[in-house]
Amino acid sequence: MAARREFTRESLAAGVRAGDRRALARAITLVENSEPLAYEVVKELYPETGHAYAVGITGPPGVGKSTLIGALVRHVREGDRSVGVISVDPSSPFSKGALLGDRIRLSDHFLDPEVFIRSMGTRGHQGGLSEATLQALLVLDAAGKDLVFLETVGAGQGEVEVITIADTVVLVLMPGSGDSIQALKAGIMEIPDVIAINKMDHPAAKTMLNEVRSVLSLDKESAWRPPIVLTEASRGENVPELWAKIEEHRAFLGEEGRLEEQRRRNLAGEVFAVASARAKSHLEEAVAEDPELRRLLDEVQQRQLDPLSAVREIMRKVFKVGG
Ligand SMILES: Nc1nc2c(ncn2[C@@H]2O[C@H](COP(=O)(O)OP(=O)(O)OP(=O)(O)O)[C@@H](O)[C@H]2O)c(=O)[nH]1
Ligand SMILES: [Mg+2]
């Protein structure tokens, strides 16, 4: 491999601003690895962000999220919008080789200079999924992408949280996604903005549609009623209809300052979530490294010290707080 010129903070920020693919790829790799340079560059670019519209695509493994994104990208590229796609794979330590299937499915778009697609692994990322996703979105936003799709696998808790940074959240289900229905019903999973029931070519698609309808009918208060669209991503069936629902949600948010309000709330939530994640890893490391703190845990287990006294001692020592 030829020796390559490394980016500096200035050249990387400039490259991202110009939408240069090599700069974008580098910036996202740096984000993925929690490199200080990524932090520096996002810090510099942040005031210029807020223009991209972020669409989160979540749902259980294998329902067709990537295929659907590929079809949506094809559809929106008929207009003149530039697009970024980040597929977050929480189980992979790095993107190389990960999501090979995604690469193949989205490969039609690889030659389109207005489309930037990237899979990102986050296992081992110090600030977790949430932080990496946010930083990657900010990079694509600063690069001038009009639309950014964020793909994450999710069937229950937590994963949907990752995607709350998105302006519109689309939950993709397929016939047989019973666990997600249960999670929605139990209130474990937040109600998304739009629901796509993919693989409508499957005979049980109608049954699934009825189940989803009945769960949603429980909510009678929300100003926005999540529309449900049956799709067949692999043939592009009903993809324009799905896109129209996403646009409707966007228009709804555009009214009465809802978008600004939601973004303010999401950003504050994100700061809090990332700070909490970091505090947790700091705490775990501190306890692992400090024999005295580990002894407190032993004492609790041996019923020599009560749990809250141990908490108090740990908080005092690790975070210098307590009373
Ligand atoms: N029959 C049918 N198959 C589909 C449809 N959409 C996608 N598939 C297939 O379903 C499989 C999974 O599709 P993906 O797009 O990789 O699903 P995904 O949700 O991104 O999967 P993960 O990222 O691994 O969670 C692939 O074999 C697709 O070709 C559809 O509408 N109908
Ligand atoms: Mg996928």
C-alpha cells in the first residue's frame, strides 16, 4: 500500500466540510475508534451542523432494514438530495468485513458521489453505541448530507434509545416479529414514528398488520398516529409510500416548532446518556483497579457491610461525592 498522507485536524475538518469521501471515511473510522482527533474535528464542525434530516431505521435482525434503506436511497436519489447511511453493528468491534451483506445490498449506490455509506462497529467503543452514532451523524451533517439514514438492530430496549437522535424513527418488522409486538405492547419499546412491515410477500403479512394495528390503537392520546406501511424492500414495493409517510412525519414536526423542540430534547438526552455511559465505565474500571473498593464488595457479599454503606464509600472515593 502506498504511504498515505495523514490528516491533520485542519485538513480533516476541511475535507469533511467539502464532503470529500476519503475524509469522511477517515473521520468515521476515527469516531469508531474513539480517537481524540475525531473529537477535535466534531468539536470544530458542530456549530455548522443541524441541517441534515436524520431517519433512524431500527428493527429485529434480518427484517430487511438494509434492503429497505437501499430502496429508500434509490427513491430519494431520484430527487436531488445527498444521502449518508450509517449502519451500526453493535456486536462488531470494527467495520472491516462486518455487514458484508449490507455492502452487497447497498452496492448499487457505491458509484454515486452523493451517497456515502458506511458500516460501523462499536463494540469496545468507550462511550458506547449512542456516542459513536451521534458523532458519525454529526460528521455526515457537517459534510452537507441532506438526509442521513441510521440503521441499528433493535428488538427491545436500549437499541431504540440509540436512535432517538434521529428526527424520524422507522421501526421495521416482518411477519413473525412477535417479540417486538410484545415489547411495544408492554411499553418496553417506544412507539416509533412510522412502522414498516416488510416482506409483505410473506403470507402472514396481513396478520402482522392487524397485530400492529391493535397495539397502536391502545394509544389514543398522541398527536401523531404512527402510520403502518406494508413493503417488499427487495422489489422496491411500496417504498415510495413509505417515503411519503416519513415526509409526512417530517412535515408534522415542522409545524409549531416541534422539530426544534424535539432536537433540543434529544441533544440534552444524548449528552446525559453519554455522560452516564462514561461514568459507568469509569466506575467499573475504578472498582476493578482498586483492591480497597473490591474489598467493599466482598464485605457486602459476606454481610459485614450493608450495601448502601458500600455505595457511599464508592461514590466518595470514585466521584468525590457523598454525604
Ligand atoms: N421475501 C423478502 N425478502 C426480503 C425482503 N426484504 C429483504 N429481504 C431479504 O431478507 C434478508 C435480510 O435482509 P437485510 O436487508 O440484510 O435485513 P437487515 O434487517 O438489514 O438485517 P441485519 O442488518 O442483519 O439485522 C435478505 O436475504 C434480503 O434479501 C422482502 O421484502 N421480501
Ligand atoms: Mg442490515
